[in-house]
Amino acid sequence: MNLKLIRTLSVFMLTISVLHGQESLHQISFMDRTEFKVGYDGNLIWNNGISVGGEYLWKEKFNVKERRKGTKTITKQVLFNVNGVLSTNFSSQTDTGFSGWFGLIWRRTNPKGRQFSLGINPLGFYRSYLPETYEVKGDKVRKVFLAGRTFYSPSITIGFGKDRPGKKLSGRYINFNFAIKTPNNAGLTPYLSFSYGYRFKL
Amino acid sequence: MTCRYSYSKRTVVFLFTLILCLTACSDSENLGNLDDTFFLRRANADMPVYVHGNGSEKVFLLLLHGGPGGAGLNYRAGTIKNEIEKKYAVVYYDQRGSGMSQGSYNKNGISVDIMVDDVLALVKVIKHKYGDDSRFFLMGHSWGGTLGTATLLKDQHLFKGWIEVDGAHNPSGLYYEYINLLTKTAHEQIAEGHHIEFWEKVLKDVQNVDQHKINLDDFYILNSTAHQGEVRLANDHVIYQANFDDGNAFLFKYNLITYFSNRFQTGDILSNKGMWKTLDFTSRLHEITIPSLLLWGKHDLVVPLKFGQEAFQKLGSTSKRLVVFENSAHSPMAMEGDDFAREVLQFMDAYK
């Protein structure tokens, strides 16, 4: 049920992104509007992982203000976000999994390049990977190959960063993420992490 | 360009394989020094199982954690790790809806009966993994005493012996015993001049709870007061301070957000199913006939000694022993660890 919903919404959001992209910033190529990102994701104690993803510029607005010292430009952007995180708990092997998040980021960049962003990823999933699993049905015990579970896992993010125009690593970020995994056991499980990394263009 | 791409692809495949190996290939084939982590899957739940210690004799101590909603590896410390594991294998596991277990079920997916079947399924998995000649002792602490008793009432023949440690085989009896024991202890401690302000507040709180019928909110107040009271008893040297080495390992092995989230959910579900109001196995204890060892802290305020004495009288076993730890409260394994391990090992040596 959840997977079906995620699939439908993913296609919907992808369609929107392509259509709107064509209408507004059509003069800029897809690759120029896309930044990729890679970084650490976890909480340093229980979960540690690697995060990779991309951000596609959907809408952009410049607020230009005249000041005594010169012109001040504040940029506001809305971006489509795709992010994947592979994380584990190295000391227990009981919390390994892959998260995928799809959503929108609103970002404000001040004249000094400092960035503040809010993200919402209504489309998300978490696939756990269990090390060695035995299933018991009646008197029968069988080893399960690549055992794991898939959870619906939307998330929200608050982030800070620095724009580095013209550099190979075009920006850096630190994000604080809150997600849920549901249905897990008889309810839902909250998940907190931070991510730190760099953005770059290909 | 093509070359760089294929190099990256190889690197990604290599890294992915490395991660899988790091997380999956750590099983020890050496029975003398087991260090295994695997999952038990049953009835829509995946429960982590951690097997440590000396399995050369294929004698396994299956440890049921407290809670409900506790965590198996909470107990892998002190003399359980340093003494008992030296001689026998200890099986710690996170029960359904506890610790790092995961799954997908509704509130009907958690009950004492279902959790009993999980324990019995775990025995099957261990036999499958380590051999049909494996032998088992069952140990339950606190809520683990509830689950362990229920397990034995369903199938005790799988086990060589039962070790109940401050166990709640009569959860619905706790409420009124809290009222009696907390009142008695508060008067004693005030007379001794120990933490007078705290114990006077305990007296007031106890007077304010419903004295005639079990009220769940009041139960939680009493249970919390019992835990706080044990801390005051330790501060006043009435009991020993808990000394559980490697306690910090818990911090790294469990995602505490997941742990507490599971604990609240599972505790809440079992409470709402009447665990603290109606569940009582006392009248069926005579059906348990396997050798039994009852280990109790004399000053246990959480599951008072009265229940240990009651179990000793009513168990149907011809071989049974009650050991009272004079300087302990709810967790003698953490307060008088050496004596605790000695008793457990003697019992296992005798009946394996």
C-alpha cells in the first residue's frame, strides 16, 4: 500500500518538475540547474552513514535592494530534492538500512552566500537490511535471504550552508533531519540525524 | 572518460560489498567463543538475537529482559558477561516491540501469548543454528519473569531449568504491595533519618492513590516511586550501588530514540490490555515442575521479595531454591554480581 503510494507520488512529482522546469528556467540546461551532493549522515553515536543526492533548481527569485554601500541581492530558490542515505550502527549490526527521500527545498541565500533552507520530503522510504535472519513458521525454520523491511519514511529538514560560486565544490551544508518510519512495530518510530556535506556540479 | 566511469563503478561495487561484509560476515564458527548477532523473524516481527560466551557444551542461558520494552544487551555487563559467559553461552534478545526489533503489525500483534511463542521460536532457531543437542535454561528479570513464567506454562520441557530474578509472575499483585511496602519503607527510612523529605513525600503520594481498585495512572506513580526509592536506598548505603561494567556499551548498540519509542509503545499496549490489572500466574505456578532458582533482592521495591517467597512456596518443582541478596534491590546482578553469578553457575552446573 505504502510502496504503491510512494511510486505514484514519485511519478507525479517528477512530472511536475519536468513541466515546470521547461516553463520557467528553460534557457538553462538541466545540468546547470542541477547540483549533486555528497556527505555524512547520522548522529555520530548510533547511526553513521553516507548521503548522496541531487538538487534541481525549479524556481528562482532575486530580491535586489539598493543600499548606500551598493546593491544587495537576496536569492530565494525552490529546488527539487533527491537524497539517498546508507547508514549503519557499526557496533551492533542491527540498524543498517537505506533511506530515500524526495521532496522540495526552499532556500534563501544572502549577499555573503550564507544559506538557510527548509526542506520537506513527503516521499520517503527506509529499507532495513538485516544481517542474518531465521524465519519460524510452525516447526519450520528457514534462513531468509537478504532480509529486511520497507517503511514509509517522510522527513523534514532545516539546514544552513554556504554558497561557493565558481568553485569546484559549489556549496557546503549542514542539515538537521527529522523523519519517521511507519508502520514500525505497532506504531511509528522517529528518526533524528544531521548531515554535513558538499554540493558540486558535473 | 569511459575508463574513469568504469573505475568509479568498480569502486562503488567494492565499497558496497565491503559494507555488506562488515555488517553481515561476523558470525563466529567457534562455539567456545560465540559472538553472533542474527534476527528471529516471526509473526511480522524481526527481533535481534545476540549470542555471546562459551557454547562448547551447547548449554544456552536464554535471558528475557525486563520492561516491557527493555533491551537484551542491557544485561550484557558485570558478572553475566565476565563470569557466566566464560562457562556458558548467553542468549540476549530484544523482544517484540523492544530494543532494536522491527516489524509491521497492529496492537493485536503484541500480547503475552504472542511473545511466548516468540521465545519458543527462538529455541527452535538456536537448535537449528547450533544443533539439536542444544540445552536451555530460561532466565527472566522483572517483566521477563512474567514472560518466562508464561513460557514455561506453555512448554517447560524445552528447558533444563528456570531462573527468576526479581520477576513479576503476578503483575496485578504489584499495586497493593507497592502501597504496603512503600509505606513501611518510608516509615523505616524516616526513623533512620534518611532522605526524610523524599520519604515524607512518598507517604503523601501513597495516601493519595486509589486504595480500593487498581488505577493505571496511580500504578505508574507507585512504580516510579519504587524506582526512585531504590536510588535513595543506595545513596544511604542501605543497599549496594549498582555496578554494571560495560554499561556504556548500551549507548552505542541501541538507537536510544528507537529504544524509548518502542518502550513507550509496547508498555502502553500491554498496560491497556490489562497487564497490571488482571494478569496473575500465581495460581498456576504449581504446574511448573522443572528445577527452579529464585534470585531476589531483599530491598526490592519494584517487584517486592514477597513475590519471590510466594513463588518459592507455590512452584511445583521438587528442586527449587530461593536466594535472597541482603544488600540488593531490584537488580541483584548489578549490586551483588559475584554472588549472583556463583548461584547461576552452580544451578546450571547441577541441572545441565
